[in-house]
Amino acid sequence: MIALTGTPVLQTERLTLRAPCPADFPQWLAYFATARSEFSGGPLTDDRAWRAFCHHIGHWVMRGYGSFIVTRKGVDKAIGLIGPYHPIDWPEAELGWALWDVADEGKGLAYEAAAATRDHVFRDLGWSTAVSYIDPNNARSAALAKRLGAVLDPAARGPHPDDLVFRHPAPEGSAA
């Protein structure tokens, strides 16, 4: 099997963030079979979930970066996807996040992973700005963006007409 190589691995206190691999697909598929995936474009049929998963792997090849699979340290089982994402038709590069199981919410895991990936895009990728596109009905995601220090940017437009656009400040000490 061919795998992505040379991709960064980020470590936080409790998490490992790495590029997606084929072994992550069962957790991805399970997530996209549920209503929980509503704000990530789901629920999806198996074939659409497959295409979306392959898109994320291909994103790494086409852009040189991509969203990270989130795992707990020492347990290489995917629990979410968080990080930089920029499809060709999106106005700006995004920091996105999704934890796949409600049992992982409320523990600060999404914040921990999103903060690490935000720091990575400013420090290692040299981004000068980043946004998060959030559905107006996704209060938890908006709260996370605010907790990360992002502010609503009413002048910016997202890929979908109703998106709220939260702009992330560069962390202190970054090159941006």
C-alpha cells in the first residue's frame, strides 16, 4: 500500500496529530453515517464518504499540507480531523475541526488540537492569516473559534452563502 510520507506529526499533551491513512477510513465512515456529521457536509453515503476521505489524503499531495487525523497519544485510532484545509474553490485557507464522537466533546481535545494546528500554519507554513468557516447553527464550533481568539470577520465571505467567517490572529512569536 502507498502511504503519505514526509508529513509532519504534531504532538500535544494528550494528542498525536498526523496525516490521514487508509486505516482511518472505518472511523471516518462511521462518523459520516450519522447526523453528527451535519456541519461537515454529511451524512454521506458510503461512496460519497470514500470520495471525501480520498480528497483529504489528496489535499496533502496537492497543497503540501492538510488536515490532521487526531488520535490520543499511544492509541492510534482516529477520533477526528482538525487543521488546515483549502479546496481550490474556497476564498481562503481554513482551519477546520471535527471530533467524530460526542463522547470526546467537553474535554478540551478540539481546542488542544486546533491550537496546535493553528500554531503550525503560522509558524511552519508561514501563513499570515487563517479563517474558520462556520455554519451559523453550529454554536459549539463558533464557541471554539472564539476560545482560540478568532473574531467574526463580517467583510469576509465563505464557500457557502450563510457561513460565518472567524479570523484567527497569528500567535505571539510567529513569523506572521
